[in-house]
Amino acid sequence: MFQVNKIHQSAYVVDDLDAAIERWMRVANIGPFYVMRDCAPQNVLYRGQPTEGFLVDIGFCQAGPVQVELIEPRMSGPNVYRDSVPVGSDGYHHTAYFTDDLDAEFARFAAMGVEVATQASFGALRYAYFDTRELVGCMTEVLEHDAYLEGIFKTVADAALDWDGSDPVRSIG
């Protein structure tokens, strides 16, 4: 379902996930949103340094061919989300795509002089945010193909196809 090197997601950092979900449903007329609370990835490196306490709440919704991700950072201190969007505000953060080879993406971005803002894992899933703000105006997230995550994303996409407005916010993960 998810092709390599094809943008599948647009993501926004939000100050209040629940309020942002309500606004997106009202303004963009999309839904349902799937919410994951207390997401704490492992092996987090922020700008090359190990970091503790990385914690976010996330909402996903399909909007046509692109998924909208809303991220509420719940950690203090420097982090990839607050590099772009200050505390107390909402804003565009990244585009995302899948790859078959994250190590090759590290090399490709390094050759362009692009810094790895954050890299981490959720179990077997590895991903990284590349600081492409000077090149394209936002971060770029690259995720290695992962059957579990792709299953979640398929659930989100399928639910949006014939959504009738019922059960607008659902838990996942």
C-alpha cells in the first residue's frame, strides 16, 4: 500500500491534540481520527545525542491520498518538534515517506549536507527526522517499511473511505 519515496503524510505540531482534532474535523471535514497516547520511542538520538523522556500524543486521519498527523509533544527540553513549532502554538512540521533502506537515506541526506534532527525506533520500526527546513521549509521524516505500522495506517485510510461522522475519535495502539 505504501510506496517507497512517495509522500504519504503531512504532519502538524499542536499544543492541544484534542482541540486540534476537533478543529480539523470541523474545518477540513475529515475523520475519523485515530489517537495514540503516551508514545515513547526507544533509542532516541536528538541531534546525535541520546535523549530521555521523549513523549508525544498523536492523532492520525486520512485526507484523500495523504494522511494528516497531529502531534502534541509532551516532553520538555530541546526536541525535534519544538525546533520548528514553539510551545503554545500549532504549525506545520514535516512530510513523511517510507523507505526500504533507512541507512541509505542517512547517506543520501548526509551527501546533501542535511543533519539528522532525530532518529529513534518503536520496536523493529526505525525512523528519522531530517532537518530539511532550509531546503523545503519543513522537516522530512523517513520510516523503514514496517508491517505493523502499515497495518495501522491502512486501518486509518480504510475508515475514512465511508466515514459517516460516527465515532469521530478512536484509540489505536
